[in-house]
Amino acid sequence: MSLTHGVVAAPHYLAAEAGAEVLRQGGNAVDAAVAADAVLCVVYPHMTSVGGDLFALVWPAGAVRPIGLAGAGRSGSLATIDAVRSHGHRTMPERGPLTVTVPGTVEAWGRLVERFGSLGMAPLLAAAVRCARHGFTVTANLATFLNDHAGWLMADSESARLLPPLKAGMRLRNPELADTLAAIGEAGFHRFYRGDTARAIVSTLERRGGLLTLEDLAQHRSQWVEPLEVRYRDLTVYELPPPTQGLVAAGILRRLERVDRPRLEPGLAFATELRRARDAVYPLRDRYLTDPDFTPVPWEPFLDPSWRETGATPAIPEGDTIYLCTADEHGNVVSLIQSVAGTFGSGIFAEGTGVLLQNRGMYFSLDPRHVNRLEPRKRTMHTLIPAMVGREGRCWAAFGSMGADGQPQIQAQLLVNLVDRGLDPATAVAAPRLRVPPGGDGLWIEADYPEAGRLVRSVEGAQLLPARSWQMGHAQILVVDGQRSWRAGADPRADGAVVVV
């Protein structure tokens, strides 16, 4: 399909339309990605927020490979194992003030726009400001999360006010967030990290025993990084390096590439191969992955298919995430992932700002011998992994999914669907999936997965999930067919859309 301006694939239709409108206004793929993500920070509060982290791969027009941006916030300067244990915790809590790390998203927006953008920040945030100020229609998906988590959300006055247990079709507003977003549009990201918003974040956390200081926010910086690359068939797959689990995704692909294609068709054989690859690399994640500024992370164990690692794979907390991808007529392509970590993050709003703060710190360990132990101003092992695929020095595809612990497994299935099974992007993201759950015991199988009944009978601990379960992630894929020609798919497990302009 020949297009004029570009394409946006996002997990909420309002976000996809916001990105498309920016393309209509003359913006490029980076502008569209920021605009779409900002709307998601309003309309998908269970999965993302301006108080979360952001990672992206950008393939600039004419370039032979992408560049990565790691917008991961660090732990606070007061964040020590002893500080958390003094609150009575033997392991990291999964919610609350002790889990809050510096928000990386807003600064990452700024870095993306200043390097690649063409419109400036204000027009990119305009749609998000409108959604927050005037409200948006709650989808059935969001309503389910609001009601399922109402018990603990209602225990806090701010979250009770801003995240009430609404029904689908009702409207949700966050006027304080509208003001915060408008201020970012007018003054840039510096005000968020060094002005009124920063003071509100720190003062809110101080009253609750949090571990961030004003200096922690003021010193925050994203990092431009070189992606790691791995061959898959005649393609090159690009993932982000540590502290993300990009090495885990790359390691699974390295191992699946050695499998005969008939065994990659859906069914018991593929389930066996996916588990074998997963079991080879997930223990490596627990042993090695952390902030490389603190401890070097070896790549060879992940990327060498002959490497054998033994040991358990501790379960890590499930999280919620959004993934989107964009492309434009100039040849720019963006693969972007962003998250508030767990469902509704820490559950804490910075008072007066409408900003929901992430609980990314829950992934740290309180074991002083663990490589990902909690330390001041450290980035934790990160589950967020956008991906891209190149062929002969040109971008061929952008893809990714929410799914926390399961993201590498979901990514592998998406790529197998595209490359080995020859599915178009829309079919590839909608196809039934399976997943080894956190901890490694059993198998999750969507009810409409081929041979689902046989898998349940054959795999110990296998469990059927509803068709199109959110626990299998929701993914987006964009394939570049040529100059101004793309195909894309938005996952029916979410509320997404593909918009072309």
C-alpha cells in the first residue's frame, strides 16, 4: 500500500490517531511516536505514565543501522538495602514509595525530539493535554483493570480520586496531568526535573518514606546506546543492551534459528523448542543482568547457543507496558516501548501534578550478593525491549510487545510468525501464543492455540488462558516494503489501531 506521510501502530486508537495527526501536520516518525506515547500516558494509566521509563530504537532515514535510547531512571541516592530493610522488608516490595525510581520518560521525549524531531514539543503533547483535560472514554480493558485493582487503589486518597473504579463507556479526566503536560510542551523537560513537578514528586515521596531527592531528578540523563545485533535467517535483529533484557531476546533467537522450520509451526514441537531456548537464557538473566555502569555484563553466554547454564529461574514481578511503532515518508522508523512497571505502578501520584509514579525499583534484589542488588543511583535490570529488523543495511521491520518477564518469548513468536511462517503483520500479532510463566513451571496456552488440548495433556502444569489474553502481551508490528510503502498490525488483545495517512 503506497502512503503519503506515514503509519502509526499503537495499543490504543486515540494514541494511533494522535501520532497520525502529527504526521499530517508535517511531523516525522519520531514526532509521531512521542505524540502517540504521550496520549498513552493519559489513556492507559494501568500500563504507562509520564512517571515511568522509556526505551526506543530509531532507524534514521538513510542510515544502515538503528540507534538506541535508554531512558531508564535510576534509584534514589538514599536507596540502600539497609534503608529498605529498615521499613521491615526482607525482599523488595512491589508497590509503594520504596519502589519509585526517577521517571525517565519525559527526558527521553526531549532527547528524541531535540535530535530527530521537526515540530517542537508543544504540538506533540497537544492531543495528550486534551485527553487529560477534557477526559476520554474508558475502554472495557481499562475498566477491568480499574475494578480489579480498586481494593488497593482506593486506599490512597489521590489514586482513589484519579483512578476510580469506572465502567466501560464512562469518562476519565486528569486535569492536573493536563497542566503538567502543557508545561512540558511550553518549557521543555527541564521544568519536569528541576522545577515544580520535581519538587512535588520529592515532597510526596518524603512524606511516605521514599528514597528520591531533588538532586536525583536534576541529575537524570538518558543514554544513547549502540544496539546489539544478532542474525536470524537472512536478517539482522537489533535489541537494546543491558540493563535491558535484550540479550535474553537475542539469545532465544540465536537458539531458535538453529531449529528446522517445520518444528517452528505452532504446536507441541514449537512449545518444546521455545521452552528449551527459554530455559537456556533465563537463568543467565538472573545471574548477569544489571546496570553495566556498576557491573560488567558478559554477552557471550547469551549469544552462544552452545552455552549451558544450570540453576533455577526466580520469578520476577509481572509488569504492564505499552509498545508502539511508527514510520514516515522520509524513511525514518521508530520502535518505542514505555512503562509504569507494574499495574498502575507504585500507586502513588505526585500531588498536584497528576503524575503516576512507577515502581520499577521492585526489580532490585535485597540480597547483597545478587548482581542486581539495590544500590544508590543504579538502574535495575529492565524488562523493556523494543526491537528492529534490518535487511542489507535497510530497516525491514519494527516490533515489540508488553509482557514483562515474557517479552523475549513473545518477541520470538512474532518474528517466527513473520519470517518462518510468512504471516502478514496483522495476522502475526493476532495469532494465538503460548508462554512459559514467570518462574519457569508449566506453560500458559491461549485457548485457541493450535493443539491446545494436546499441549495441556502433554506438558506438566500447562494452563489454558482465554483467547487473546493480556497475559500474552499486546504487540505491534510494522514492516517496511519500500519507499512510502508499509504494512502494520495492532494487537487485538488491546484497544489499538493502525492509522495510515
